[in-house]
Amino acid sequence: MPATLLFCSDPLNPRRVDDHFFAQAEAVRAAGGTVALLDHDALMAGDPAAAVRRVPRAAGPMWYRGWMIPVDRYHDLAQALSARDCVLAVSPECYAKAHELPGWYEAFAELTPRSRWMETKPRAVPSESVVAGLAGSLGVGAGIVKDYVKSRKDEWDTACYVPDLRDVGALRRIVARFVELQGEYLAGGVVLREFEDFSDAAGGRAAEARVWWLDGEPVLVGPHPDEPAVCPEPDLSMVAPAVSALGCRFVTTDVARRADGSWRVIEVGDGQVSDLPVGVDPKALIGPLVSR
């Protein structure tokens, strides 16, 4: 039986799919699948029962395609759907594993920049001694600050890039600014990553590819949403075994060629909340989902 896909509804018209996902929903219908609607605002406000009130009862297994959901809210969503005799195709445990860096890091440790992390509450800035201890195990050189899900690369110099991890004062300033900007949306904690050089031959940043994996197979290789017009052709021979080791049904890997020619995994994500770049035919992703 064709799958059901759960999309975020339009906040101003709750009977309609949010415009950002409308073309994907149309692709579901064209493939013979079923579209259900989620009130994302209600879920984020802590009312999961209201969030799923438009989901048909006993709709069976379903994929989610929509805006990011914190891990705890995803648990709430799964429970609310269960009360309506529905089940998410991606369990809360697998969602957390693919969505947050501590969950996926071990499987990809040889393919991604070295990373260390600590759990942190929103707006809580770690002390100099704590960040120094975290950075100490990464050795010398530059680093990147992020949380379990996102960085602030648009604030590169003030909330992301650390030129020297041994400069504890500068490191803590970057961490403090990052925590401040993330505010209540800080996901999980603070992560420090080794900086790796992804510059291309012209001195610019190498383009990333976003690879969509379904049940361990790459069903779509496309550009990264930040550069939808550029799509490199990555070597996935080392990435595929790591995806299999992770053991999650629907994931994305953002990969780029390092300056030394090695293909590296920049980020891993749950495929349900990974954005589809502009210009990519939604049928290429939706077709495999509907048929599983």
C-alpha cells in the first residue's frame, strides 16, 4: 500500500500544506500516496494532540516531511500519533540518532572532523575551564563551534570559527556568543569540531552535495540547499558502510571534497527534516518514500 506522508500545514490555512512543502505533497498524490497534515506550531507549543487532530485515525505507518522538530517534541509527536493508531516510519530513537551529532558521530568518526561535545542548557555558557578541557582533547589548530544540530556559519567570525583552540579566552567568547544567538533553540549542547580545509582550487569553499539515503541506499544525490546551482559528484564508497552502521532508515549526509582530495562528511541528518534544495525535482525523493 502506498505510504502516507505527514506534512506541516500552512499556519494561516490549516487545511492546506505549507507552501514550502506543497510541491512535495503534490508529488505524493501523483504517486498514489496519502497526505496528512501536522500543526507544527501546536506541536512546538506543547500540544501534540492538537497538532495531529487532522491526521486520519488508523492511517498506518507514515513518513514525516517538514520543519525541524526537537528530539523531545518528536517523542511527543510519536505518542500523539500512536493514540490515533498511527506510527512514524522513523522511531524517536532513530530520529535522535540521525538528527543530533552525538548519535551519529561514532558511525562516521573516520569520515568527519574530530568532535567533542557537552550537554548544555539553553543560554548556559560553559566556563573557561570547561571549554578548555573540551578543546584540549582536539589538540592544536582551529575549530568550529556548533550545537548538536546546527552551527552559526553566517556569523563565522563571532559565533562559529575559532582560529586557535588553545586561546581559551577567544574560544569562550565564541562559545558565549553562539549560545546567546541560539537562545532557547540551542539543541542538546555545545560541540567543538576540528577545522578542516575545504577550499577549492580557486580558493573558495568547495561545494557540498546532499545525499539522501533510504534503507541504506542512496536514492538521491543533489546539491546542498545553500548552493542549489552547484552539485559535485561525490565518492560514496566509504560513506555507504557508515550509513549502514548507523542503522537508521531515512538519513541525509552532506559531503564535500577536502583540500587534499578526500571526500568528508560535514553533517548527517534525519531525512524527514532535511531541506530539499530549490531546483531538485521532488518526485526523485518522494517516489521512493511512497513505495516503501
